[in-house]
Amino acid sequence: MEEFRIVTDTNTDLPEAYAREHDLSMMFFPYTLDGVTYNEETDMDYKEFYEAMRAGKMPSTSQINPLEARNYLEQYVKTCRNILCLSFSSGLSGSYNNIRMAAEELMEEQDCNIIVIDSLAASMGEGLFVHKAVKMKEAGKSMEEIANYLEIHRQNFAHVFTVDDLNHLYRGGRVSKTTAILGTMANIKPILHVDSEGHLIPMSKVRGRKKSLHSLVDYMEEKMGSYLEENKQDMVFISHGDAIEDAKLVAEDIKARFGIESFLINHIGPTIGTHSGPGTIALFFMGESR
């Protein structure tokens, strides 16, 4: 079996230690805060980033452009001619198409094989998508076998999340200004998910933070189906917008209700955090459908 490299991006919100342990290559999504654009060399500590948002700073994000996509892939091809590239949702960014076009150009010019897959996922939902590929690679599966599995099971990577501040969703066009103002006054917390096309979609709303956290696990119970079996739900991912204690509460709720023991918890990075804000809690798992 030919050697291949798994390439993804920083919107997976996977811990740096995980990426190092599993030899993942990461494309960096840039962001701008207070007039400064951050990249691999200048990335900000996540707590500092969320403190700035709580103080009223408004970050902005940008996609990986065609030239950046080509430069990244060309760099990786130098050390491994076979690349499996797992991309951030095309429903949320144009980066997937930029990466796909860059891969096609490189394959025309060089002796390499690059498979680019749209995860239709975000944050640690994309991270879970990558994790499945990593586990299959480490079990000896070929690049083509892994790509085929991911294409078939893409709709089984379920996402559900809640935000603590509706104003960030308003700025991102997800709710109206009136909804944000009235919802904040009434302590309304929205429950959202990522749909089959990779878009963020509001599903319901509840009153109060604690109820919103329990609602995430209720959604998980509704969607898991046969994936509750231990061999199918090997690990649940939880990401948070600088709200680790609430993330742990969700993990404890899942453990108590379903007996699941394996979790990967990490903070939400700046690209997703810009649009979801401090206090966001997101839950990712395998389900019968999204």
C-alpha cells in the first residue's frame, strides 16, 4: 500500500497535541482582530481572543484563497505524493472549492494524487470526520478506502450546539436584530445544528443556560440510533468558547445517560469562535442522520 498524508485545516479545532501525535498537516485559516491579521506564526492564545470579544472587539475571518491552497498542497506533495485532504464545510466557506481547484492544477502538473473531500462539517465535527480517517489509516486502510467510507458516511457526523450570546449570531446573519435583543432580555438560548448541506441552521430555542446544555444531549439521544453501540460511538467530541466547565457538564450528562466514556474536549478556535462567540458549547457524535 502506498504511503499517504492526511491534510486538514485549523477549523477542525483539534488540539495541537492531537495533530502532532497523528502527523496531521493543517492549513491555517487567517483571522483579523483590532487591525492585526493572525497566521501560523502569530496565532493568539484562545483565552486572550475570547477576552477581547467579551470586551467588545469584533474579529473578522477569511477563507483560504486559491494561492494559499496551492502553496499548502505543493509543500505537502514535496514529502508525500499521495494526499487525502479533508476540508471545512463548503456550506460555510469557499475554501473547499479553492483547495479542490488547486489540487486539480497540481495533479495536472506533477506526479501526485490528491483526493479532496468536503466534510460538510465545522469545528470538532470536522475534527471527528478527520479522527475517523486517522483511525482507519492507523488500522492499515488505504487512502481510497478511507475516502470511500467518508463519502458514504458523511451525513452520519452529527453536530448540535448552543450559544450564550445571540448578538454574535445576529452579526453573522443567523438571527434578526429584534430576535437578538428580545432573546437576550428573555434569557433565550438557541439550539442549532449543521444540516446535510453543511449550513448552520437554527432548530429550536430554550430558556436558560442549563436547559440549553441538556437539550444538546436530548438531541444526541434522538439522533444516535444504532450508533449508541460501543463499536460505533468510539469517541464523542465537545468544543467550547472558553467555557470548559460547561463542556465537562455536557460530558458528564452523556456519560450518565448513555454510558459513553471517551471524549475529546477542546476550545473553539478563532474562525468559528468569531461567529459563535464566548460561551458556545458544541457537541459532535455519530448518528443515523444529522
